[in-house]
Amino acid sequence: MVIVITGPTAVGKSDMSLFLAHKLDGEIINADSTQIYKGLDIATNKIKDTEGIKHYLFDEKDLREDYNVFDFQQDARKIIDDILARGKTPILVGGSGLYINAVLYDYKFPDKANDDYEGLSNDELYKMLLAVDPNTNIHLNNRVRIISALNYYKANGTPYSEMEKDFKLLYDTIFIGLTTDREILYYKINKRVDKMVEEGLVDEAKEIYDLGIRSKAVMTPIGPKELFEYFDGKITLDEAIELIKSKSRKYAKRQYTWFKNKMNLKWFETNYDDFSKTEEAVLDYIKEKMSK
């Protein structure tokens, strides 16, 4: 049985995964698209204390390396199979819904490269995609997935969004979503950003900035690129921090949209005053599902 713990940022996913790993003889697999990279510890809110639990796909790639959802799919499936073979429980934890689904369902990724799209802007590519797949949920700025979807349509004559409806689950899986009131979540996100700044987010970003690294790994997560604008003298530090908070809140909103449309989750409210109550409720649900 595979356990998934997901939800928007700042709802306690890491704490929940550690609790369940101790209770269910589990090992944890990162399902955050940016925590695979070294050097983004604060920006990606990487777990500091693993409590002796084995963690996978954290800190494995250099910021200059390209690592995509297809690579993650292959790596995570091998790890899940190994954990299951040893009689333990794989716990997939993170907020990257596409990465989670790509591992657990029979997602097939078309080739990314296509010379026909050289020189076209993201806006132009997105308009091309909408013309053949008006129901797409791919984001305007996700150039790689847009090209993949265009290639899929070119090869098969059917929209990529229609293909997604036929995905089959490859593992017995329990899907858990953690959630909270939207205003509470936004407050928690703002406080988390403040804490990240206190812990050295600006220094972490400045080190990367000085190295001249502008890879996808650096420019995708919220935090570094906003601070780069501050280092460039385009905005003040306070403006950069407020931009990080604003984008983080908007990202959480997009996460909810993905979870609602793409995942079949059992939702649990995060009790910030007594998180143990949330932990026990989730554990009871999992045990009940496992017993059937």
C-alpha cells in the first residue's frame, strides 16, 4: 500500500509524513518538484530533522541539472517498488500534484523536443494548444508540458486532456489531503515567509545569484527569482518579500484547483492548535482502509 500526503503549502505535510512513517514502518519519498535540488533548503522549506526516517529524492541534483517529471516518475517508481519489496510502506509527500499522479498512474509522456516550436513565445504556444485542446489544464508558462501536449496531439489526433481521463492507478494507494480555511492558510503562508527570511532566505538566494545560476531549478520555485529583482536594484527588499508572499498565496490557490480537478483525495482539516488530533484522525482512516 502506498500512502500519499498532499495539500497546499503550510498545512503540515512533512510533520504528518514523519508521524505516519513511525506508525506504519514507512519510508518517505519527496514529491515536491524543487526539493530534489541541493542549495534550495530555505526557499523550498526542506525538512531539517528526518527523525531517523529514510527519505528519498531530496538533495540529489545540482541546481544546474535538468530534472523533469519524467525523470521523477522513473526514479520514484523504482523506490516505491523497492520499499514495497522490503515489506515497508512508501509515503509520497509533497504538493506537486502532477509529480504524484505521474508516479502512481500510467502516465505516458510524449517527446518534448520539436524544432517546429523554436522561436515561438509561450503565449503563441498556449494559443496553439487551446486551438486543439480547449479543456487543457496546463499553465501558460509551463512550456515543456505545452509542447508535450502539442506533440501528443500531432501524433495521436486527440487532445492530451482526453488522454488523461483514461489513466489507470498502478498501486494500491490511499490519498490523503490536508487543508484548512483559506484565510488561515494565507496567514500561515505569510508567517512562513517571514520565518524563511529570518532563517537566511536572502543569503541563500544571494549565493546562487552571485554564482550566476539561472536554471529552471532556480527560476521555478518562489523566492530566489523575486530576490534576484532586489539584487538587481529593481525593487526593494520589502517589495521582494511581499511579492514572495503574494505569489505563494496564489500558488496555494492553483494547488487547490489541481487537487480538485485531478486527484481523488480524502481531506482532513489541519488542527494547528493540536496537530496530534489531525495525525490520529488520518492514522485511523488509513488503518481502516488497510483492513478492508
